[in-house]
Amino acid sequence: MDTKRYHPAVLLFRIGKSIRNWIVPLIVFTIFNDSDGWWGTYAKYFILAIIVLSIASDLLSWFSEKYAADEQAFHLYSGIFSKSSRTVPYEKIQNVTKHTTVLHRLLRLTAIKFETGSREKAVDFKILTKVEALRLEELTKREKQTDSHTEVMEEQPGHEEMLPEQPVPASEERTSHFKPTIKELIKASFTSLSFLLIPPLLIGFALKFDIFFEWKVLRQYLPLLKVWWIPAVGVIGLIAISLLVNMWRILQKYGNYELASDEQHIYIQTGLLSESSFSIRKDRVQGIEISQPLLHRLLGLAKVKLISTGALDISDDTESINSLYPFFKLQQAQNLIKEILPEYEVKLSMEKLQQKVLPYRLLQPSIIWLGVTITLYFWQPEVLGYQITWWIVSIALFLLIGIYRYLDFKHTSYLVSEKFFQIKSGAFTTTLFVTKRNKMIEIAKYQNPLQRWLKLATIESVTRGKPVLHNKLKDLPASEAERFYTWYHQRTNDVRRQ
């Protein structure tokens, strides 16, 4: 088995990171240091020594770290003085994430991470050629294809004679399910109202700017601001610029987006300048999460997220990409889930909570309301020169908490089908979580004294994920909680069939 060193560009990236971490303190103590003390004189030499030692450590690490990939597993070797080795079988790989920054693209390189979904550290290659990354990814898929092919041969008569001559099937052809158009991306940019926050922030900064500088020239033109259309045009111009910036942000993130799948895997690709891609085996999906923030719900849109046991973020400066395109129409999202994961059933018709739950929730004391009310009563702060009337804020907060509890009651629903468990909750942002019974690893039931008197209960389900997902369903009928317990105990039948 031949071992390989990591790509030499890894060394450049590590050295660049070491210099980046210490360059600012070095400049401060070299150029802007006015201290006559010994510590100010020798601080820059101390920082230079740290940089040199970091670079030396990076060099030694690059020479000592190697890897190999055979037909069954990754083999990783590391350590400068104390050597260590690690073997990660392909069967433990949960999902694969690739990320290509602008710098990667200039050097024709990429980064790839193989998540194991367990407590073990992921197999992470920060720098690889695209050919080598593709080779390693195909090796992890070939292991699964070989196992599947062997199982099929064992079911056929005379498979002993057929196995040596039968080639391993190649990767299935991908089916592209969704690619957003430019028109859809422009519409998506309006779903985020963050661009409306920029003009007031800039205006507020401008009003406070004279604290630091005197506007002797600009003050001559202040009478023009009394003409109503001049500031109006300025605000509209700021909103237009902010909207264009937001459009560019959406475009560079989802301009190259594609959702595809084959018989065994789901593939997500996104990013225009910095590209990211994600692949996961369908049998590794632990659940589906459909969320609708307030604006999305008003526009009939939804975000769909695949729950996996592996971490899905390959870089500190990139977002997790296990979410599908977050601007689907709700019905479109349902149809795509059915196409990609036909074994999952997402049903919008679910059981609601009983009406007696609403007064029970509304009458529960609020620690937040009580704490804010007491604080404002004794403190009575001023905002923009106006003293806050504590009882007005207290009433407003009380009403807001009541509205939140009512909306949470209205949106909470659940469904326990033959093999699936669905739960929907949330007030302003609603979340629908769907999982299969064999993906749940634990359940629990709780009852406080008042719930026992009202014959209510709270159930909690635990699903594999990274981190582990805990979903609570509060105040459902106690009889339904018992039925859920009985339903979950039948999980052993599902596990035996796998």
C-alpha cells in the first residue's frame, strides 16, 4: 500500500495562517510601539520567534504526515516525534462535503471532508487536486456498491461461479431535480429584508459623525435637506444600493446551485465564486426539517434541511450546506422530497392540540415578563432623552408573550403513522420535523402535577444527528403519549428488517 504526502500547497496555507495570526501584533510592537521598557523592545523578537517556530512546525508536520487509501479504508499517519496511525473504514462515511474557495480555484485545487458521523474525527483534506479528491470520493462509494452487488449475487442461484466474472457496477447516472433561474434568484433576494436596515444605520452614523469631525463644508448644504424630495431620493438610492448588494449575495451563493440524486445518493452543489458541494447516502438521512420564518410563511416559501449524523460545514467561513434551496414553494418542497426520498412521507394534515391546552399555556407565569417589569419599575431608564413608562412596556411585553403562546399553540401539531413521526411547532417561525421510527434512538415522557390533573403529557424524542436532535411535543393528551410509547416499542421490528 503506497502512502502519499499531502499536497505541497497545504504547507503554503499553513505558513500563511501562522503569519496571519501574528502579523498584527508584530506590526503593533514594531511600528507603533513607543514604550521604552524592556518588554516593548523584546516583544517583537518574541513574536518573530513564535512565527519562526510555527513555520518550522508546519514544515516538520508536512514531512511526517501521510495518507493512503485502499479498497476498504483510509489510513492516516501523523506525528513528528510521537508517531500515530488511524484507519477509517469507508463503511463509516456518512456524507462527503467539498469546498472550493477562490484561492483553491486559482490553484486548481479543492478541499474535501469525509464525515464519519461518530465521535471520531472526520477525514479532512484541506488541499487536494480535483482529480485526487474525485478518486477518494469514488473509493468511498465503490465500497457501498460492492456490498450491494454482492448481496444481489448471493440471492441468485450459482452466484459462486458468477461473482469473479461480474464487474462492479459503475456509479448511477444522476438526475437533476432543481436549478434556480435568474428570475427565481431575484425574487429570493426580496425575501430577506436585511437590505432595509442599511439606510437607517448609515443615516444614524451620519448624524453622529460630527462627534469626530466638523462638517464645515457640508453644513452649508444642510438647508437643502429641508426640501422633502432630496432626502427621499437619498433614502431610495441607499435602499436600491442595498438591494443590489443583497442580490449579489444571493447570486454568488446560489447562482450555481443544483439539487440532484441517483439511486443511492443525494447531491447538493452551490456557490458561484466559492463552490461547495455535499453528498449523502439516502439511507444515512436521519430526518427532514421544513422551516418557515414569518416572511417565508407569508410568501408561501419553505426551507428544507436534511438531518445527518455528520457535521456538514467544511470551512469556518462558510455556512452549512445540508439545506436544500431555501426558497422553495411549500408544495414544490413536498414534491421534491417525494422525488428524492420516496421512503419519507411528509403530510401536512396532522393532529392538533386540545382546546384546554390554550388557557393552560396562557395562564402560566412568565419569568421574563416578571423580571423585566421589576427591573423597569426600579430602574426607569431613559431612551433618546425620554423616560420609559414602566407599566406601558410591561403591558406591551405581556401582550407579546400572550401572542407568542397563542401562535405556538395554533401551529403545534403532530402525526404518528405506521413508521413515521412528525412534529410541528413554533410561533413566528414554524418548524416541521419528520423522521422514521428506526432513526429514533430514545424517547421520554414527562408530566408535571398540573398536566396530570388535566390528563396531558410532554414527550421528547431523540434522533441521531450532529449534534443529537431533541424534539419536544408539549401538552398532548396523556392517552396519545401512551400510544406513542407503544408505537416506539415496535421499533425492534424495523431494526430487524434492515
